[in-house]
Amino acid sequence: MVLVRPAMSQILGLKGSLKDGPWSYRICSLVIMTPLYACLLVVVGTVFGRHAYFRHFAVKMFSRFGIPPELMDKEFAKNAKNFRKY
């Protein structure tokens, strides 16, 4: 939120909040925050030596938006059984 709010207000000219609206702010906020969050998870996970786990988590997150996981990680299906599903 600290990175997204100023960028949305300065670049896109949208002001608001997730609670009070407007809808254009809510949608843009979610569309911008989700990929940024996934990339930040991979970077922090790499720094702390957990790159494979957080990369799998990020690929799974993007796959929920309709992007095929094999497009981002060729061995996603093979490595998926190594990670817990809960």
C-alpha cells in the first residue's frame, strides 16, 4: 500500500481508499498490488534463501488470474507435488 497509493494518486490521478471507493481506485489498486506483492515475495524469499518456495507461491498466485503456470515456470507441474497444499 505504501508504494501503490502514491503512484496511483500521482500517475493515474485516482484518489480514494479500498473501503470508501471509488470503484476505479479499488480495481486499479488490486490489479497493481497483486503482481507487485508476488514479485516482492520472490525477492525477499531469495534474500533469505527460500527462492524455490516463494517462486512456486508467486506462480500459483498468477495462475489464479488465468495465466498458465507453465508459461512462467516450465517445471511447475513436476515441482508442485513437493510443496504442501494447505
